[in-house]
Amino acid sequence: MSDESCSHWEPENCEGSIHCPPRCPRFVDRTGEPWVVRPPTAEDREALVDMYDDFALGQQAQGLPPRTRPRIEGWLDDVLTEGCNFVVAGDDRLVGHALYTPTDEAEPEFAVFVHQDYQSRGIGTEVSKHVVAAAAAGDREALTLVVEPDNRAARRLYDRLGFETVEQLSYGQGGIQTGIVRMRREFGPAAAAEFRCPPVVRNRPSPAD
């Protein structure tokens, strides 16, 4: 779906079409700011490097994203080549990135990252749904991930996306007790349709709202 075809896009009325991708690329976050979720282009590489290079201390999980610009560049080159990627784009910047990798695995690993200035706005949830929809449409059997036990915000997101805990490990490191949680999101026959809702449906208030 091109930008031209959506130049007067109204999420409360958009019903989608047969030309739409698995999930509509346009959405409005909790603050009312519009974004586009799309696969990255070659021109996006430098903007992604800049985004990750600006991540604040404490935003890394399991060592990702890497801390130095050369390592960020090497890591991005790998995931952009081997994975299925989506970025969250505004008018002049990228603020989020989600992926599964490698694409030739039946159960690839999922990851999502949102710049700290744009967290708690629904951006991570939306870009994650694009990755899950793409994985299901691509006939992956499941997505897997590893998360730290005390990362409650991430675990709430993964629960909403349908991930289930399959293993929880605890271990000591440098006198500090830590651990990891392994999660898995299996895809059934109807999985690809779960996140395909057009904006007119996904923006409809729920009875609990």
C-alpha cells in the first residue's frame, strides 16, 4: 500500500483492501502521533545505527543492542541480511525495530526494540504484531525469545502477543543471582489472521474501555 493511496488515511474508517500487507502499516500511538511500520530499506541502515547508538544505558537486554557503534553496525548487518525486519518510521526518524531471525528456521528468535523517548506509547506492541503476523504468514512454526525474569514490561507485552513460558533458568554470576526466561509463541492454522484486523476494527474501543 503506497503513501499516495493513503494520503487521506482515517484509521476510524479504514477497512483495508486485498492489496494490504498482513497488517496495515499505518497506526496512531497513544499520544495521537502517526507512524508507519514497514520493512526497512537500504537507506534506513544509517538511521537505525543512529537510533541504537542513542540508546540510554540500561536499555540493553541480553547484550542487545550492542554498546559501541562498530558493534551496532555489525549486528545490524547480520539481522538485516538474515532476518525478517520491521521499523517504525516517523516523518524524519526511526524510533523502533522488531524482527525475527534467521528466516530459514522453523522457530526463529524474536526481538523488539523501541528508543527510550518513545516507550509506553504502544509502538513496541504494534511493530511486534507486524513481526508475528509476518512469521505466521511465512509458515514459521513458532517464534521464540529469551527475556530477563524482572523485565516485567517486556513480559507483559510477550504475554499479550501469545508467548508462553517454556523454561525458566536461574544462575549465579559474580555473586549476583540472575536468570533467563525462555518463551515460545506457536502458530496454528488461523494464526496469520489474528493480527490482520484493519484499522476500523483494531481501533474500535473494547467493552472494557
